[in-house]
Amino acid sequence: MKRIAVLASGNGSNLQALIDNLNVPDSPAEISLVVANIASAHALVRGRKAGIPTFFVPHEGREDRQNYETLLVQLLQEYETDFVCLAGFMRVLTYRFLNAFPYRVLNVHPALLPSFPGTHAPSQALRAGVKLSGCTIHLVDEGVDTGPILAQAAVPVLENDNADTLSARIQTVEHRLYPQAVRLFAEGRLRNKDKLFFLDGWSP
Ligand code: GRF
């Protein structure tokens, strides 16, 4: 049984999808720790409601990124974390954190990467006039949403969409795709060929 730490900053709907899908009998993994860096993050409520050890670790007042990440690493190691899922965690991680979990930090991004990395991806997609957007599950590296892509799902962009309607449509597929990818990852199905990575058994 793999132990997953989820890092979040906001609503935590992806955290909820992971809990609902993974913290069930016969799962290859469980969410065993939730950490948020924002006091008002609803993710904290969701973690506590699910009976999962849940911590608020503020980054404010800890201007030194490395110190902050050292704290996070200590906490995650204390809880014997096997791998990490970012779920709306609004901090870019450095090598200090990533070296503690090599190829073991996943993220969900609300666009078909490499298009529209960074913040406000649905708005970026609307401005560009693309007709398909979607979400991406990727491994995290030191860049902003630049790590190896593991899985993607597309949704249509409709003529009358605004950022909210498009985000909502993307989130619906995130909630399906992220748990699916995390399960495969937990089963040890990560493969790589040269610089490209795959989840064995994943299909769109
Ligand atoms: C998601 O849309 C995810 O793609 C992005 O941040 C959002 C988090 O939403 N990284 P939630 O907090 O999981 O509801």
C-alpha cells in the first residue's frame, strides 16, 4: 500500500476525487497526509472530514523557499510518504523538495500541456481561441508545468464559454483522470523511453 501526500492551496475538489477513489478497500494506495499552505483552503476541511492527518503549513513568513520546502519534506517523511500529488498547490517547488521525491511528484494542470502552462490556463485557452482544451497529469520538475506528461483528456471549448464554464468542464474530467493516473502510478506502472514517460495500461 503506497502512502500519498496531497499538497493543496484551495478548494480541494481534486483532493476529494483522490480520497473518494483511493481511500477504499483493495486500493493500491491511500491519501495518508494532506498539507495546505493557505489557512482558508477548503482542502483542509476535506482532509479532516475524511479522517486524514491534515496540516496547515503557511509559507508566509518563511520567505526562504528552501527552508519552507525542508519543513515540508520533514513532515512528509515523518508520515512515510511514498509519493506526492499536487492538487491546486500554488507554489513552484525547487530541487530541495523534488530531490527528496525523485520522479515521485505528480500534478494536475487545467490545459493540454505544453499549451497554456502557469496560472489562469482556461482564460489563456479562451484568449487563444482553441476549440479543444482539457487537463494534463504530469510529473513535476523545477519548471512551471514543464515536467513529463503522463496522461491527458480533452474537452470542447464552446462559443459561449467563459473562464468559469470552461474550468468547470475541465474539472469534471480532472476528477476522473487524476485518480485513474494515480492508481496506475501507485501500481508501479511508470515507464520511460528516452525522455518520454508513460503509464503502462493508460488509455484515453
Ligand atoms: C485544478 O483545476 C487543477 O488543474 C489546478 O488547480 C485547480 C485546483 O482545483 N492545478 P481544486 O482545488 O482541486 O478544486
